[in-house]
Amino acid sequence: MLPSSEPTNGKFIRGLGLLDSTMLVAGSMIGSGIFIVSSIIARQVGAPGWLLVVWLVTGLLTLMAALSYGELAAMMPKAGGQYVYLREAFSPLWGFLYGWTLFLVIQTGTIAAVAVGFARYMGVLIPWVSESNYLIAPIRFGGYALSLSTAQFVGLAMIALLTFMNTRGLKLGKLVQNVFTTAKTGALVALIVLGIVVGLRSGAGAANFSDFWTLRGNLQDVGPSLSAVTAFGLFVGICVAQTNSLFSADAWNNITFTAGEVINPRRNVPLSLAFGTILVIGLYLLANVAYLAALPFSAIQNAPSDRVASETANVIFPGAGAAIMAVAIMVSTFGCNNGLILAGARAYYAMARDGLFFRRVGELNKQHVPSWGLIIQGIWAGILVLPRTVKTDATGTITYGNLYGNLLDYVISAALIFYILTIIGIFVLRRKRPDAERPYKAFGYPIVPALYIIGASVILGVLFIYQTATTWPGLMIVLTGVPVYFFWRKSNAGAPSGDQPT
């Protein structure tokens, strides 16, 4: 019998109101993706109309999932969120596999990616900060290397600073979250309004709306010898493009990890899921309308380094757009990482309380936060910043990538599997616990949750068939958790200690 994930001595402080919770949802979702991935999607689907369709599908799927999760959040308002839902609906093994993948790659890999993204845009303002300016030059190991560039150093410093700040208590963490989410939401609204207004005046994107569905430009293959030039290729392209748009809209579920600190969680967690996702999805759709209004479609497809938002800002503020956008994205990524760091540790806390993670992670410090969970998460995220991938082209030129980028590509499909399973869990728990208290019931049950399961499963199937190089390794990463689960359960190495602070 596994011990409960509820604390025995130390207690969380319920300090997150509805506004704070909504800010955590929105702030964790808005990182740097919305400013970049539309360029990639434009090459995959090849027309303005299909670009918006991709984001519309993402918006519908995300909103359906969030509205469905509300039932589970209201039914089980405990620290750990999605980990707890999978544990209760299926078994501790399924909960652990999610939590393990979350720790190994999903949360920590995203933290690493967002931190280096912050540093890259700082490099626009301070050229010393660069991925090619090395404090420790790459040390190669076959197709991989270890290095410490100034950009990596800044990323590590960001992770360390936000981790430390969040160990000081929930009050400071939510203050940072509220300030930076408000700032970046305002910046995104300004980009949308100015982009549309300037675009309409200049007529730069007029052809995008007068010729909405015609394919154009050099299309990116979405499978072996398959592109959007055929109807089936377009369908596959829309599904494959979801790996970019869904990832940009991910982390909406992080509020469920912090349910133990939300005031009136049975009401406020479901509401914050709804309000936060509606806000962000609305902004994302309008941001793409702004890109289409301000830029010719070819400029979106071929934006330097895929920085379509920077190109839009250059239209609005000629000569200063790159610097202005760099500041906006630094604000965005700083707030995003604060939310990811704050929330992630609560999931590992719940695992540790169940004896399925390091024992100290299941303890709260004097500030009533899981400081050891924050520290271990920060260390692993920092480690993921350091490894590089190595590629050599036909001319012998060596380029370095980031290993966490590959890992995140691998686990996007795995994350989708866990979302599907969690929503299936609503049906399972309705049957297993028909009399359980459900202050909020899934919107449109059973149709809306079923539509999400069907839609997400179709996308997942396409990814496994046409993007095998990046999907099957993700499944392998998840399965590494199976022996770890049985080891921890057998040894009970992570059983909570009896000296938790009060």
C-alpha cells in the first residue's frame, strides 16, 4: 500500500486566488513559441488560411482539454495535479510514468529551452551573450558535445535565480508571476493591435486575405516525400504542425500541480483553467492575424531564424523592431520559466509523498514550499542546458545544436498520450467512483471529452506513422520509468520522513 500524497506535518499555504491562478495558467503557456513557430507552420501548410486552421485546431483541442480537466481538478484538489489524476484513474504506475517523464524531459527540458531562449534574445541587446561565444569550448563525444557558452551561462543563471526565488515562498513566486504575465500579455496585445493597424494601412499582407487558401512558397516535407501539395499531404501537414503549435500552448495544466495552494481550489482551479486558456488561445489566434496583416506570406515563411514576431515588429518600428521584440520576449520567457519552475516541483512533491521519488522532495521548508523539489528540478534543468548535438555538413562545417531540443521533440507525442489518458480517466472515474463529489463536471460531457480523445488520437497516429524519428524515441523515454518505478516501490527509498517542518 502506497502512502497518501497528502502531507502529514508540513502544510501548504493556500495563497493563490483566482487571479493568481489564471496568471499562472496564462504565464506558463506564453513563452517564446508564439513569436517563432508560425514561420515553421507556414512552411508546413503553405497558405494563410491553413496557418490559421492549425492554430484554431490547437485552440479547440487545448480548450476542450482544459474544460475537461476542470472536473478532475475540482474532484481531487491536491498537490500533484495530473500525476494524481492518472494514479487514481488507472494505477500508481501510470501516475509515476507521467511524473517521471515530466521530471526527466517535459518540465525540465522546457525550462532549459526557455532559459536559453531568454539568453538568445538578450544577445540581441548584449552581443557578448551568444551561443558561439564560449567560456568553455565544446568538448566532443562523437555526435555530441559539452560546452558552456555565454548564452548557456545566462540560461543557467536564470534557472538558478528563479529556483532560489521560489524557495523563498509562494508569495514571492506569485508576485513575479503576476507582474511578468501582465507585462507580456500587454506586450502581445500591443503587437497584435499595432501589427493589424500598420498592416491594414500599408497593405503588406493584403494578398494573404484575398488569396487565403492557395499554397505558395517552398513547402517543408511533413513525411517521406510528402508535402501539403496533395490533399492528404495537407492533412498530414496540419497534424504534424500541431507539434509546434500545441507545444507553444502547452503547460496550461501546470495550475493543477499547485492545487494544494489554491484558495477554494474546487472552484478556482477549473475557472482558472478556462479563463487562462481562453485568454491565451485568443491572443495566439490574433497574433497570427497580425502577422498575416503586416507581412507577405513569403516573409512569414522565410523569417530569419524563424523570428516572425521580430519581422512584424520591424514593420511597426523600422530599425528598432528587433530590439523591442527582444525585450518583450525576455519578459515573456522570464515569466514563463517562473511558472514552470514554481509548478513543476509540486508534482515531484506528490510523487515523493507516495514513496516514488527522493524522500527529501516530499518535505516543505519553513516557507511552506517544496524547496528540495525546486533544487533538484533546477539542477537537472541546468544539466540539460550543457549537452550539444553536433552536425557536420558536406563542406565540413560543424554546427552545434541543443540536446534538450531533440528531447523535447521526442516527448511531444508522449505528452499527448498522457493528456489523452487523463481525459479517458474522467470516464473511468465516473464508473469507479460514481458517488464522488464533483463540484464541477466536464463541459459537454461525454461529447467534448470524447472529441478531444478522438482528435488528439488522430494527430498522435499521424505522428507515429510519419514522424517516426521523433515519436518512437519519446515512447522509449517514458518506458525507462518502468524499472525505476519498481525499484522505488520495492525499496520505498522515497518514503516521506517524519520531520517535516510545520
